[in-house]
Amino acid sequence: MPRLAVRALILHEDRLLLVNAWKSARSDLWCAPGGGVEPGTSLPANLIREVHEETGLTIAVGGPALVNEFHDPPSGFHQVEVFFRCRLISGRLDDDWRDPEGIVTRRRFFDRADLDLGRIRFKPDSLPDAAWGTDFGYDPLERIVR
């Protein structure tokens, strides 16, 4: 059965917040903050919790912008992610902030050019269009990248 996750598209001063969600920063792949959904809790409530755990920031959750699916055929892992447009309410990025699960090791705001010009590796491929666009998107099943 697919795992359900939520992700935040947080634009601040026209820069997108991304996190490196690999223990010990063993990969250079960046993604939007968020994570797995706890049963019995709304998607926005899960997202507010996940973003605070990973970044220390408080957000307001807006409407959905993208549904993305990815999988790892060898392990059978399959995740469905719902990306929401969010607004920063309070907080600032602090290098001393620690994700209680120890997964997110870095957090940073990026310009669109950083993504468009390949200055960083990120997933999903449609992330820039989802973050800076206004439409709702759907990404079909992508292979997980390590």
C-alpha cells in the first residue's frame, strides 16, 4: 500500500524553502519540507507539524498545488505526496535547529534560477512549476533517486 505524505511549498521573498532529508547529508538531493501523514490528523495539521519539526518555522497552509508519486521498484516502496502552497507565519532558519528525527540536516531558501539552471539536485522534477505556478499538477509515478 502506498505511503501518504504532505509537502510544503513555501515561497519567501520569491525564494523556495527546501531541505536535505538524508541522515548525515549522505545525498545532495533537496526536497520540499514535509513528511508522512499520521492517521486521524488532517493533511494541513500534519504539514504544520512536519515543517516545524524539520525547520523550526510556523506556517499557514493554503490550497494543494501538486500530487506527486514516486517508487523504488527493488524495495516496493511507493509514496504519494500532496504539495500545498504555504505561507511563512513566524520563525527564521537557524543552523542550530535540529530535526527531532535526525533526518533533515540542512534547510535553505533557493531562487528559481538555482532549480532551473541545475545548480542543485531536487525532486520532483515539476517542483519549480508547482512552487512558482498557479495551476494544480499531477506527476505520474517517478523512480526514487538516491
